[in-house]
Amino acid sequence: MTEQVNAEFSNLEIAKDDMPKLQELKYTELSEKYAPTHRLVSLATTVIVMLILVFISYQPFVETPEKVINTLQYPIWGIGTLGLIISLYHSLADPKKRYALREQDISYQSGLVFRKTVSQPILRVQHVELKRGPIDRKVGLANLQVFSAGGAMHTFEIPGLDVETAEDIRQFILAHKDINLHG
């Protein structure tokens, strides 16, 4: 029995030149709807928060002291500036997000200044979830959350996938995981 197990199992060294390179993965871009939608949500959130602060400053129900009105102008300008910076960041960073699906693993790459690549062997995937908020449902997008064995939180999340693509990837991972486990 021991000889049979040893014949199937190998743990040979891999030469540095023979190692697979993550840089050579053929990545797939996220949905073209993702970046503009993400940017629009960011700008809309900024405008809504700014309008709330303006309404608090100039609401007709209670007389607001001049000092409070003058003080609230700083957060309004600060939130507007921060919102524009965040929107600009999303404009540059969102197109850099991409994923790669292979027979044995799934990888996700993101980051503008600091590039981050996360790879998860399909065999170690505990479960996969599709997450869709109201805006995602409206534009036909989904986020794919990949959970690894032994972790309470998701290993990584691929945002901005078309719903059909996300469902296909989920089905592939679940079916391929079962094939690997059960032969």
C-alpha cells in the first residue's frame, strides 16, 4: 500500500526557470459597465452628503447661528474635494482590476500604486457566493466572493462581473472542485 501511495505522490524540486509566472497569466478584464458605475456611485455619494450638509446649514425650520453656517462650509468643501479625489482614483484604478481562471486556480489582480495579486487553488475553495446590491442588479453586475477552507472571511472578491460570467465562474469552480475531490 505504501509503494502505491509513493508512486502516485511526487514532490520533486522545480527549477527557478520552470516556475509558473503570475505575470504571464492571461487576465480577463472586468465588465465595461463596472468602472463608470463605480465612479458614478462615488460621485453620487459625495453629492448627497454635500447636499445634506448644505440643507443643515440653510434649513428653514430652526435658525442656524452664523458661526455654525460658516463652520459647515469647511466640511462641505472637504467632502467635495475628497469625493473628487476618490472618483479620480477609481477612474485610474478600476481599469487595472482583472482576473484569471485556470483549471487549478483562480487569481485576482488589483491596485494602482501597490499591485496586489491573490491566487486561490480551486481545490481549497470552501464555497463561492455571488453578491449583488441594488445598483449591481440594475446594471447587470455581480461580485464573486471566493471563500477558502479554514477561513471565516472571503479570501478575495472579484467585483464588476457580468451576472452570467459570475454564475459561469461559480459553476466551474464548484464542478471542478468536485471533480478534483472525487476523481
